[in-house]
Amino acid sequence: MLGPFFGLLATLLLVATLLPRLHLKWWWIRVCEFPRLQIALMAVVVALLASLAAPPWSWVGLSAGLLTLAIQVHYILPWTRVWPIQVKPAQPGQAPRCLTLLIANVLTSNRHADTLVSLIRRHEPDLVLTLESDDWWQQQLDAALEPDWPESVKVPLDNLYGMHLYSRRRLASPQVKWLIQDDIPSIHTGVELPSGDVIRLYALHPRPPAPGESEESLWRDAELLLVGKAIHENPVPTLVAGDLNDVAWSRTTRLFCRVSGMLDPRRGRGMFSTFHADYPVLRWPLDHIFVSEHFTLKAMRCLPRFGSDHFPILATLCYRPSRADEHETPEADGEEHQDARETIQEGREREQET
């Protein structure tokens, strides 16, 4: 009886692997993009166990398991150390052109603000970006951070999409924009480096495709691609940071990188999985930092948990436009640009159905 069981299980894993290849935005299809590592590991176990069964189930289980593994590895391998790095390492002696950014999805109901503040004090980043931060979190962060991080943009909300940006550096013309949905904010600002150079920062937290949130990924996809299109049309030195409610290897995130020309500093260095902090076997990279070709990477890592369901992520990036030619910038073709335009237009026109 175990032969049919492992054959069926291997087939289901293969179906879950192939579903995201459909260009459909239903949440139950798009969510299959998230656990690629977990599905790959399950495929290995199932293929090994199926090989012990009698034919023909051993053939079914082994072939479906190995095919699943091959497809999943194809997607996740760039976010391992065996892959060439995409963002070049920083050279020493560039401190005036470097910027350290800490991103933390705080989890609105979490009350361990003191632990997060301790992490911020320990690492002394130039910028602190919090997500899911409401009025209570603003009170805690204002009291702790305003003396040393005097520049700020505050959007306290009780709908899980509040965000706060605190900065040691001067913020140039900061704006809060509601790109696709009128209850989902984003922060757009210039940031002045110690060298006097000004770079562009987009802070994002789009709505995820999930039951009770969005039946489709359309509105998340539209917001990401709208920002990608803006970057493509105005290719200044740019950082994009936040909880994108998407994984690094998804179709949407990869399309965003090609449309915008942005680079992923994790490629060739690791996954830097930030969610879920409570479940080690169910983790994937939801919190992101993307950079234009003008930057190199000095350091990047996940920080210890502080009561949230996300780990904070910390990165130090150096503005080195003279090294831009060292990077291989991703580019979208005409069909992909058209796909992005159509997604943005549909996201603007349609009302969300939850």
C-alpha cells in the first residue's frame, strides 16, 4: 500500500511545482512559489522512499520526485553560495558613501519594542524602516529613536500596513504615496549620504495574496511593477526595501528586477529568509533590499528575533557609480514590459475582492 501512497504524494508535489508556471494570479497558485526549498526537500525524501516500492509505483514516485527536485533547484539555486554573486562586494575605505539600512516587520500585536530598540542601538544603522507599525509602535519608536534619528516619515495604521522611516541622514522631498490601493502606503524619498550624494529610496509593503487579504496577487504585483516601471523611466541611484509579501524567486519579483534593472544582493550569497521566525522548517525570504547598479555590498545579514514573526534584516550598501559597469543588469524584453503595463492598468482599474 505504501507504493501508491508515495506515487500519489510525488505526483502532488510535482503538480504544486508546476502550478506557478501558469500565468494566473489566484492566491492558491501564487502561494506555491513560496515553499520551493521545502518542496524540494520533500521530493528528495519521497523519491528515496518510493524507490523501495514495487513497480510501477516506484517508477512513478521516483520520476515525479526527481523532476520536482530538478525544477525547484532551478529556481532556488541562484540564492545559494554556489551561484555567482550579482552585487559586487564593497572595497574598503568608502565610509562616506555607505549607508546601513535596518528593516523590521514588527508585527502589530508584538509588544517587545525594547528588544527591537536594543538591536537598533547595537547596530546603529543610518536608516530604520519598520512595517506593520501603528500608533503604539510610533510612540515607542519616537521616544527611543528621535534624538539620534531626527529625520522621519510616519504612517501609523492599524490595518497591518503602517510604516515608519527614521533616518540619521537628511531626507530629500519625502512623500507618502498610495500607489494602487488607498489603504496601502509606500514611502518615496531621497536620502543624502555623508558624501553629499543623494540616492532614491522606495519603501514598500504591498498586500499579500492570501485568504482574508487578497484572493489574487494582482494588487501586490501591480504595486511592485509600478515602482519597477518608475525606476526604469528614471534610472537614478535607487534602493527598494520592505516586506514585499513575495519571495525572491517568484515570477513577479524576477519580472520586477528585469523591468526596473534592479539587482538582488542575496543572489550568490544566500536566501536570508526572514519569515516565519517561529517555524524553522517554514521560512522564506519575504523582506527584501534591491539596489541599482550604482551600489556595492559591504555586509548583509538577518538579525535575532525580537517577538515578531519576521527577523529583521540589516545591510550596508556603498554608492560606487564608477563600478556600475561591473554589474550585469537584468533587462526586460518588449513582451515583459507590456505584461507589466497590463498588470498595472488592471490593478488600478479593478476593485479588490477578498
